[in-house]
Amino acid sequence: MSVRRLSSSSWGLLTALSLGIGFLGLANISQTPPVIAQEQQMRTLTVSGQGIVNIPTSMTQVQLGVEVQGKTADEVQQEAAKRTTAVVELLRSRNVEKLETTGIRLNPNYNYGNNQQELTGYSATNTVSFRIPTESVGSLLDDAVKAGATRIDGVSFVAADKAIEAAQQQALKQATQEAQRQADAVLDSLNLTKREIVNIQVNSTSTPPPQPLMRQQVALASVERADTPVIGGEQQVQASVTLQIRY
């Protein structure tokens, strides 16, 4: 068998090719994949802040109604409508806000005895709700009872809509500032530098429901102490904001 020898020029060419392939391999090994490099550049910290603002209530939400009982359905319905009309006219004359009907009911009344059911008459109930400045609610409830209202189903205290809106904006600012303070504290302790905010999420802005006045207090305020001012409390507005910060 004969062995073909390579010339010196051929050996040189092979050596050059081998070195070139080796350098390419080293270059590929040392080069960081683009995805990993991007992840290293996008190191982020996620923080959430809370904002709470307390505002005084200035409005009172009232739900009251007329309840009438009688022998016939037509009789009680007509009487309930008459009294309700008088109450609504009074409320409109006082320029109450958000006046609306919240319920109209007509129910039969039964007497149960000796395992028998006997129809004894009917009851009709009409209810309305409205808002009024708290300093005026005591005298208005007393006048509403005189006009024909027989039920005071609920009294609760709320802040004015504009005050709630302004408090929501303030709570959002507080929540954002709190989140930024948390991020600064964490990054400073680790000797890291905050670069930019890459994502902002408003988690919620909430206002708790109106604070109710107990039913026993309602009767006292509307009948026995109509001239005594009814004083509301405070309403709390909350907000939560989450920031994602690159460092």
C-alpha cells in the first residue's frame, strides 16, 4: 500500500484551517447568549405601597318609608301612595340629593290558628332613600314623620363625592411614594442603583361603605331629640400601587 505524502503547503493550509475553527469555537463559547444578557440587564425589584386618607363625613344617607295596614289591598295601596307623595314633596322642598325609590311592597296578612290560615288584611310599604347635609338631618327626619313616614330603615354617614375623589387622588400619591421609599431602602442596603420604573400597577382604590347609625339611635334622633345635631364620623379612603423598578 502506498502512502501519499502531503506537501508542506498542504500542511500549512490544514494548520491554518484548524486554528481558525478553534478560534471560532472559543469565540462561540465566550459569547453570552442574547437572552441571558437581556435578563442580566433587566434585573427588577417589585414593591407595593399603601395609601390611607381619612376624611370627615358631611352627608347623611337616609332610607325611610311609609307602612300602612288595612282590610283591602286597594285601601292600603292608596293610603301608602298618598302618604309617600307627601313625604317625597317634603324631601324635594328640602333639596335633598340622590332621591330615589328603593322599594314598593304589598303583602297579605294572615292569622294562623287551629291549623287554619285566615286572611286578615294587607300591608303596603313604600321606601325611598336620599342624602342630605348631616347638620340638617335631625329636623328633616322629624318633619318626615309628621308628613306620614312611619319607618326609618337606616341612617349612615358619607363624605361628599368631591371630597372622596380628592382623597382617592391623595391616597394614590401616598401609595406611590411609599412604594418608592421601600425600593430605595432595599436597593441602598444592597449598594445597588435604581435606574428606571418599568411597570406601574394601580391595584385598587376603595372607599369603605357608609358608617351606619344604630336603629335605636335613629329613633332617638328623629323623634325625641329632633333638635339635637346628628354628628357623623370619618370615612377612610385606601389605595394600593405596585412598582416594578429596574436596577
